[in-house]
Amino acid sequence: MQLVKALERILADSYVLYFKTQNYHWNVEGVEFRSLHLLFEEQYKDLAESLDEIAERIRSLGTKIPVFSNLIKLASIDWTNQNETANEMLKSLTKDQDIIRETLYNGLKVAQAERDECTADMIIGRIRVHEKNRWMLKSSLLII
């Protein structure tokens, strides 16, 4: 049950990050528009695929996925700011990568404690993606 709760938190953070990144993809402006538009698209598309993988892992553990309104309450990622500049978007998403990485590492500890190697492997894969995403976002921040 602890593992399912950890996976629900991962799913919640992934959902918020997905919507936030897609919104930034639509709304980014400035001299780096094209490169950021494409970077955000690449990241939200990856997140979309991960949502299904995480949800199906929860189902394979015998639990139903919470309704969206309950699931989203578990998220640690904030999305209250609007009308951000491209630079602010990059800073915000870089911070969010740190948040989701922490959520993933917490889930990994639980999966390893419960000796669930399949879930641990999935989480390790997501950690790898988010660490790369953080690097890409932070590196883009330096050019603006």
C-alpha cells in the first residue's frame, strides 16, 4: 500500500508537470521561441507517455487510479503563476524537475524496501529522464 501511495504521488507530479509544460509550449514568447517551443513539446510528449506507464503500474499492483480531482491534490509541483516570461518558465520548470526527482527518489526507496524491482526499474528510468530534462532546461536558461 505504501508503494501505491508513492506511485500516486509520482503520477500526480507527472500530471501537473505535463500540463504546465504543455501550457508553456503554447505560451512561450521571445527570441528563443522556436527552440523553447520544441524543447517544451519534447518534454510534455515524454510526460504523456510516462503517465500511462505509471498508471498501469498502479493498476498492476491491484489498485484503481484516483479520480483526477483527488489525484492532483497529491502533487508537490505548484502551478499558480501565469503570464511568465520565457526565462521565468525555464526557471520554474528547472525547479519542478528537482521536485519530481525528489518524489521519484522517495518512491524508489519504497519500491526497493518492498523488493519490487519492476517498479524500481521504472522509477530509475524516470529519474534519468528528469535529470536530463533539468540539464536541458538549465542550459537553455543560460543562453537567454
